[in-house]
Amino acid sequence: MSLSADLTCLQGSRGAEREAALATLEKQLICPICLEIFNKPVVILPCEHNLCRKCANELYQPSLFHARTTMLVNSGRFRCPSCRQEVVLDRHGVYGLQRNLLVENIIDIYKEEINSTRPLPPPSPPPPAHTTCSDHEGEKVNIYCLTCQVPTCSLCKVFGAHQSCEVAPLSAIYQQQKDQLSEGVASLSAFSDKVQTLISELEETCRHIEENCSTQKQSVCEKFNRMFSILEERQKAMTQRITSEQEEKTGHARALVRCYGDSMAANSRLAESAASSMEEPNMAAFVQVSGSRFLRVRVKAASASGPSETLRPGYERLSLYRFNFSEQERALKSIDFIKGSTSPPTLKRLSSDWFKCRGCAGYGLLLE
């Protein structure tokens, strides 16, 4: 149920129903940070949830130095405690968030309804019109002792403990110290804005570093892949040359094996024919046919002939394909980034002095 509907239900109810409506409306007006009724002004977040401006400022302010809450806070950002949606603030901080005037009006009506149904507390005593001196009863504190640096009254200057002290009108000291404090607050606010700007710049620098790192890694990998490709091409070409030599020599040797094998088969057949003719019992027939000059000449020629070609000693060696990659190995091992191509960033102080970070033990340094 919305706040407007709860308010309408409250205005049209009586008795126990009115008390229930008040309790329901009160639950809608509880701040999720301080767990109290919203304090004015009430700011509305982009997710349409509400916070006291003081509570929202407490969530935002730790982002300048150190998160003092359990909420996720980081450089002008925090998460809504109701829905966890990230809220991004501009340079105005929580003062850049819009006020929820509707909720503030409902809070006023709610408080009027509460006051109308509950007895009023006894009136508190009115505050004193002015501060009086502790040493002189009823005497107004109207001067400031510059020597002792305490406010006092005129009687203390004339008759009391501050007779020999230098004094000044309290109103002048009040205005002077108020102006000094106002200047300090303004200076602190400007300093906080400056730190916030530097934090944003550092975060942007971190993002650029990550992007540049990814680009450089990709470039290095591409260069190495190119070198791997060249090495693979050279390996393929050199092994192909060795393979060609192997096929050539192996083919020649196998051709000789086939040639000598054919010769041995022919000689075997010739030997079988001669042995068969020697078994002829008839001498005339043996001399006329088997022992003819032609057969004897063939056997003699076959037994006297040798291999027409032999392989030279060391034919199987591949001494022509020697290689030495020691120089290339040294070159590969020396691959590195070019020296002196970049210089490391220098550090500078913030303003005239370093600032002590509240969230760490060291001093903060800023990149130029």
C-alpha cells in the first residue's frame, strides 16, 4: 500500500482501526539507516526509495576516506539499503538529490495525528536567555579573555581572576571564530571535492591501465604467434628436404634390390637347368644337348659376372643436412621489451603537504 493510501485510510478511521492505520503509516516512514521517522529534509534516491539526508550523507562521506559502514561505498557511489541498487552522486554529493516533499508533508500530518491522540508531555523549562558567570551569580558572560582563552564576565575583569588579562568583546570573538570555522568548513568541503575528483581520476587511470594491458598482451601474443608460424614453416621446409632425399636414396636402393633379385632368379633357373642336364645318363645325348657350348658359356658367364652397381660407402648418411641453432636459441632467449622506451610515472604531493589517509596507515601519493 502507498503512503497516500495509508494516509487516506488514517483520516477516515476511528478507534482501534485508527491505531492500526497509524502503525502501518509509521512503518512506511521509518528510515532504513537510523530506524527512526525520517528527519527533514528527506531525499529520494533514483530507485524511488527515501533516506534522511543526514543518513544519506553518512553513507556518502566515508567514500572520501574509509567506509565506516557495512554498505558498499566507493568514490561518490553507494548502494540503496532497501533494494541494493547503485546510487551515483555528482559533485554536489547528497545535496544533488531531490527532496521528497510529499513524504515530508505526510510526516507533518502523521506527527499532527500522533499529537492529537496522545497526551502532551509536560512543558520543558524555557532555556536561559543568556549564559551567566559561574563566579558571579546572575552576571552575564559578555567578554572573552584573550590571555586565558575563556569567556567570562565584566566583574571577573574588574574584580576577579582576569584583572591583568587582555580581553575583547564576546560578540567580536564569536563572529571571528564563527567566520574562521565557516572558512574551515568551506576549505574542507573544497578539499573533499578535490580529493573526490582525484579519486575519480585514479579510477579512470586504473581502467585505462587495464585496457592498455589487455591491448599490449594481445599484441605480444600476435607477435609470438607470427614467430611460431615462421618456425613451423621453416621446420616444414627443412624436413621436406630430408624426406625428399630419403625417398630418392631409398628408391634407388630398392631399384638395385629388384635388379639384383631378378638376376638371382635367372641364375637360379640357369643352375636348375644345368643340374637337370647333368642327370642325362646317355653320354652322347648329354654332349650333344645338355653339355653344349651354349649352356656352358651361359653358366660360366653367370658365375663370373658380379653386381653392375654398388652403393658407395656412407650412402645411407645424410651429412649434408647439418644444422646448428645455438645462435638462434640465444636470440630467442634474449627476446624482451625494448629498454628505456617508457619511464615510470612520478609522484607528487597533494597541495603543499601529503594527506594522511583515514583508512590506512600510510600517506597517500598522487600520480602526476
